[in-house]
Amino acid sequence: MNYQELYRSKLGSLEGALELIRSGDTIATPIYGNEPAQFLKQLHTIAPRVEGVALWTMLMMGDYPVMLDNSLKGQIDIYTFFYNKDCRAGHQTGRFHMVPLNLHAVGETVIQTRRPNIYVAAVSPMDRHGNVYLSFDLEAARECLEAADTVIFEVNHHLPRVFGETAVPIARADYIYEADTPLPSAPAAPSTEVERQIAANVVSLIQDGDCIQLGIGGMPNAVGEALMDKQDLGIHTEMITSSMGKLLTAGVVTNRRKNFCPGKTIGAFAWGDQNLYDYMAENPAVELRRAAWVNDPFNIAQNDNMVSVNAAIQVDLTGQICSESMGPRQFSGTGGASDFAYGAFHSKGGRGIIALTSTAKGGTVSKIQPQLTPGAVVSISRNLTGYVVTEYGIAKLKNRTVRQRVENLIAIAHPDFRAELRKQADQLMLW
């Protein structure tokens, strides 16, 4: 049987794929361009005939009834390691199960917490070698694929082939159906004037030839724009973003001076605009690898001059970073924040940077606090915090005493809150 015959022997319909789900099953799906959108749009329809089904997912690209309809509790429940708006909205129902983890351990943790026996993914059309591609999300994709008893592929003709650990033999599929789903684009996040001020401060810490990791949103976009004057940057990141795509196409990122995986842009997943996707398609200079490898802090640290730029919700005066909760209320997840903080800390010449606006809630609340709000999750230990940057400047924390940290952080807090921060630091005997 040749590849085309093998493909046709597994080809069915979306309805046929849904019929494969039984009570007690655990389903895992990737996200970004590999999210099986058509499957997820209809997954709620099986609820009347099942119970005890679990769905592993996280930052859904679409608004799916399976996430929004909390009457499905007990029939289809959600397991995740990163809360999105649907998880936050439905948290009180007890239907959403949060599993704390660092991203480098995601595959292993998912399998050991509740092994997915069914894996469903959108993939590229088959190539002449009989492979389809998981082109945009390798967070836990390979591990879940390898652990599953039943593998279902939603073949999406819009998906390009991206290289790395992404190719999967069509023989691995138990069932295939075809779909015509446009690729999800990251929403445009125009930078504010304050974010541009912060970006200018961040970029003053980045040198030609550095290897960078950026997040997504207005702040990282501003940093990306401000990096356009740099030369020979490298990329080793969990997420490849539109702002990175612009740096790549402009020739700012060459990966020429990387000492670890030289010449390669390395990431674990990608979400951006069509220009980014076009750049990545069949480009041998771009490789996606599983997060267990990309986010391994010891691999990150092998990049000399590794610069990690991440955001935060709150920072305390000793340098503890909360990037995922509002007090005890889960807002997002740790993701790779701790992985890259550790990797940058131990990189030769590395710098770990936390960038945030000085205030929240219309300027009424300082994001730099004497202590984190009770119940807040410490996403990054103060032992790993290198720099904190706001629109008011740069606070160096690495190799600084607690007293020096307090002084440096108060200096970059909003002026309206500095006197109160000093008063609280006195009462807490932080200096």
C-alpha cells in the first residue's frame, strides 16, 4: 500500500471522528495553528451520550461551546495548565482543573496527571514522504501523540509545513478527516506610549549578537520594534511571534552569532500573522522542537548572552515575581517564565528582564508592592530575578542585597507611590 492508498484507507468524516469518543476518555489537543477547530466546534454534541470525558487544552483560538457551556460538567471537563478567559469565567463551577507546572515539564506532567488516550490535532497536508506536520505547537504534542491509543488528524489545507520535530508519519493516524480552516492570527496589539518608554529601557540592556526570548502582546511588540536597530540577534524562545517575524525578515535576527544551534531560530510554538507563517513555511533556518527541550533551563543556558524578556502582574520589593494570579485567583499560568529566568540567569552574559507598567487600574494601584497580595503565586523566585524595568527606569536585582533591591525598585515605581513604599519597607524592616 503506497502513502496515498494508506491515507485514503484512514479517511472519514468529522462525524466519524466524534463517534470514536467514549465515556471516560481523555482527549488532548494542541493549540495555535494545530488546534482542531472543526472537532472542537462540535465536541459538545457528544455530551448526551458520554460521561467522565476530560479535555486537555489551554489558550483556545476559538469560542467553542465545549469551553463555554458549564452545564457539561461531569460529561466533558477541562484540564489545563494555563487559564484563559473561559477558564476564569467558569472557575466557580469546578469544571476546570488547573495543573501547575513549568513548561519544560508539560508533556511529562500531562501524561502522569491524566494520560490522554485520544489525541486530536490539525495537521498539514501529507508530503511525498508520507508525513504530515504539527507545524505550530510542540508544547506537549509529541508526548501526547506518543502516549495516545487513538490518533485523529484534522488535515487542514491552510497549514504549511514547518520543520523541526514536526513531521509525523501518516501511518501513526488511526482516523483522518479533512477541513478548510483559516489559520488563527494573533490579535494586533498596538503599543502605548508607556510601553514604548519601557521598551526603550529594555532595549538599552540588549546588545548586538544577543540571543533573545520575547513574549506576546503590546509590551513585547514594542520591544521588537525598538530592536530594529540591532544587528545579528539570535532567537531561542518558547513562542515565535509576529514581532520576531519582522526582525527575521528585516535581517536583524541572523542567528549568526549563536553558539548553541547556530544559524537556527528555535521555538516550541508559534502564533502570529500571515507574514510570520509564510516566513516559517519550509524554511530550514526555523525549527520547532518540543517544549521539554526548548524550555529546558540547561539548554536555554547554553546560549551565551541569553536575554529573556517577560511580563508580570506584580513584583514585591525583594524581587519576587507574580505573573499568573490576582492574589489567589488564577489568571493565566507559569508557562515558561521560570524556565527562561533560570536559563538566562545561568547563561554566560545572560540577562533576565521583567518588564511591566508601574501601575494598574488606571494608575490607582502600584504593580510594585511591599509584599505580594496574599495568595499570589510566585512565578519566578527572587533568587532568579535579574532586572525589573518600568517606564521610570531599570532596577538591577541580580547580585544586589535586599536593601539595594528595595531602593532600586522604589526608584522605578510610580512617583505617587514611592513615599508609601518607603513607609511600608520601614515597617517590614526590609532595609
